[in-house]
Amino acid sequence: MNTIAVFCGSSTGYDPVYREQAALLGKTLARRQYEIVYGGSKIGLMGALADASLEEGGRVTGVIPYFLNSKEIEHPLLTKTIKVQTMHERKTKMNELSDAVIAMPGGFGTLEEFFEILTWAQLGLHKKPMGLFNINGYFDPLMEMLRSMKEKGFLKESNYKMVLISPTIDDLLNKMDKYVAVPSAKWIHNKDMT
């Protein structure tokens, strides 16, 4: 892994721990010499992540659609800013530039971005590790939903295991460093869903 795409909220949430951990992730990635590609905003968890990485001498690329740029939320101090037309182009560009993906707490956009790129992995379009930084148990209900999908036969065990999750940055990065993608078997019929 050299460049990590990070999806996270444009809000900070109510608990200050989310902002603190976003900043810690930014610093940790910079110290480990990982470049960050993210949504290009100066606000919310996105801004905290970028600011902390830049303060540690990290390289941060923002990918922002023109219509969001017009709302004056673009981070002005990034290593590089790439402007695109649509949200889909933003996600595609972030995927192209990254070797791995981390999602932090966020709303609809964060989940949509993470799950589309996760679906691409399920379909065998890439083999990069996909991690959830589970601050304060934020993603526990989501993991319960994924377990339910698996138990009810809508998600294969191998695809369930593609989602790496941890409440600590070092553990999550270690899991991602060790990740080996299994060959895609999405369209192979298998009664036991393994």
C-alpha cells in the first residue's frame, strides 16, 4: 500500500472522539509514509484528516466535484487537488489513485462510496484491502447487518471477510497490510455460500 483512499464525514459528529481519531489517522498515515486521497473538503472529519496529515508532512490529494468547490468547502492547502464533474467521477478517480480504502464514520455518502468500491472488489475488478475504522463502535450495527446478510444467504463468507474492521488504527493497517484477495466467485453457484 502506498496511497490510501479515505472516505469520511463532512461533519464531525457529536462526540469529539471522531474528530480526534480522524486527526490521529491523518498523522499516523503521514508518519507511515502513506499518501492520502480523499474528498478534498476542509470541513468535518475530512478537514481534520487532511490538516493532521499535512501538519506531519504527509502528501494529501483531494478529489472534489466542481459543484462542491463552488460552495467554498475546498481545502486550500492540499498537495494536489483534482476537480471532476460528478460524484461518480470523484469516486472513480479516488479508486484509480489508491492502493487501499478506509472508511471512517460518516453519512450516506461515506457508506455509498465504500460499498460501491467494495462491490467492485466482490466482482473482481480490484484486489485492494477495504477497511472500516470502527471508532467508538460506529460500524457495529453495520457489521451486524452484514452478518445477517451472510446468515440469510445473500452474502458469501469470502465476501464478508473482505471487510476488514478495527477500532484502532495500527491494528486496521496491519490487517490491511496482510490482506490477500481471494479470487472472485460472485457468479459461481455454490449452495453453501462459501
